[in-house]
Amino acid sequence: MRTEQNLTRLDRVFARLDREPERPAHIDVPRMSRHRVALFSATLAFYLAIVWLVVITSWLVRLDWQVMFFRPYQQWSEIHWFVDYYVVLGQRGPTAVMICAWLGWRSWRQHTLRPLLTLGASLLLLNITVGAAKIGMGRLGPHYATTIGSNEMGLGGDIFPSGHTANAVVTWGILAYLASTPRARRWLSALSAVTSLGVGLATVYLGTHWLSDVVLGWAAGLLILLALPWCEPLIARTEAWIFTLRDRWRARRTGTAPAPTPVPVAVPLKRRAPAGRPDETTAAREAATRAPRAPVYLAPGPHTARSDRAPVTPVGSRRPPHADRLPHGPNTPHGPNAPAARPLSGG
């Protein structure tokens, strides 16, 4: 009788992930290189410069008011319907659902939780950094401005930097960050840059953000993408911790001991032999050319090899003779060379 184990949906998901426990070799995890550190430092300096220009009510604030009075939504009213739909690509809810579905499929195919955990880390950084900046600076938007020409800072608003723009940079840029090949990373980087640029300009067109809000939102999203390699060790430990909890839960459910965590085997380093001593390769070659030693289970004394021994021919058969059996052979009375029997003479 054949019995099959009934697996739940969660068991099937983890069984799929367990088919390849190691991360595929073709997945390249970005590292914090010098080039990335330089870009991060330059973007951070640009971020602080934009904040300072708005705080001191510089030419950037005057440009914000000029764009607001231009009212792009009235100048190009025929594209208003398209911009209303396009700006959804920067809203956190719809974009997070779309990107999560795609990265969930990537996790299923690549047998790793890294894509989903990277998305979660980026959204967490986005909520903390951009949210804190919004609340801390408290700038009002164009529709709620009180004094013409002022920077509208510290009035309880939550418009600076632009959350739509920063969210578009992060959610669409995470696809380029997790790309498997350099060519895919280049194409996805260009696509995410165009998408986030369009989302930022769409908010300016609709009058929901100042132009400086959008510029700061681009810088805020780029800072998060550039800082993600610093989160990779934490992402790897979180993934291992999740699978450890899964193994414990499965062991408690089945009543078996969880599989031990594999310990990495230390690879011995090849050391140089000191002066006057042969190295390991020379010693192994000399040991192979030496005469073989006798096994320890033989008695002490000289022993000859099997090929040097004289052949021993047995004298007779070891089988005991039987009276009722006749010998067989070419020259025996019953063999093929036996002489013909002479007929008996009658008498």
C-alpha cells in the first residue's frame, strides 16, 4: 500500500526553495565599492545643498513660485488625463504590490528570499528617512501656501521632499539593483530613471509639489539605492534566520530533530617550506618512489612477492575418491581416446 504525505501550501513553497539551498552563482551581489561611495557622498552633498537653498529662501524658492504661477496643468490641459494615471507609478501602495509580485516570482525561480528582503529593506529606509525629513522640515505645498515668495518651512506640512518621486526612484530602481546581468542592469537603470523623472514632473504639473521638492526626492531615493550594499550582510543573516525558524517549526511539527547547520570546512593554507626542508610536494614524490612496506599484519621477517614465488602444482585433487564414480579424461577407458573394446568370443 502506497501512502503519500499531504503537504500544505507553505510546505510546497519551502520545498521549492529547498531545491537549491545555495544562492545561484550567476547572481551578483553589489558591494560598496569606491565608485559607489563617491556617488553616495556627492548625492548627499547635493541633498544638503538643496535643503540649504530652500532654508535661506534663495533663487530656488523663487523658481518654485514662478513654476507654480505658470500653472502647467492649465497650459497643457489636454494631457491632464494621462498625467493623472501616470502619477500612480509613484504611489507607494500600487507600486509596492506590483514590484513585490515580480520579486516574489524572482525569489521562487532563484530559490532565495533576497529579492523580497531587499525590497523590504529599501522601503523601510524610504519610510524612515523621507518620513523623518518631511515631518522635520514641515513645508507646505503649493496649494496650501500662505505667503508669496516664502519657503513655507516649519508650518506643519509634509511635502518636502517629494514622497512620490523618492518612492518611484526606489521601487523601480530596485529592479536594476537586483538585475542578474550588467546589460539588464543598464537597461533597467535607464528605465527606472525615466519613470521616476516623469513621476516627479507629473507632480509639478499637477501642482501638488514644488520643483525643489521633486529635486530633493530624486536625491533621497538615489541615496537609498546607493546605500543598499551596506544592508546586504543584514539581509543575508535575516534570510538564514528565517530558514532556521522554518526548520525548527517543521521539526516540531514532524517530531524529528532539526538538521544541523552546516559548518564551513576550513581549507588548509599552502605554506612555504622553510629553508633546508623539502616542501610537501617533494616529500610526497619521494614517498611514492620508495619501496612499499610490508603490511603490519604479516609476521616479521623477509617476505617475497607473489610474482617471485615458485609456482606450486598440486599433486592430486582435494576431492576424496568415490568408488561409484569412474574417472574421466582423454586417455581413460571411457574417454574419447580409449581403445575399442574387443568382442567377447563365444565358447
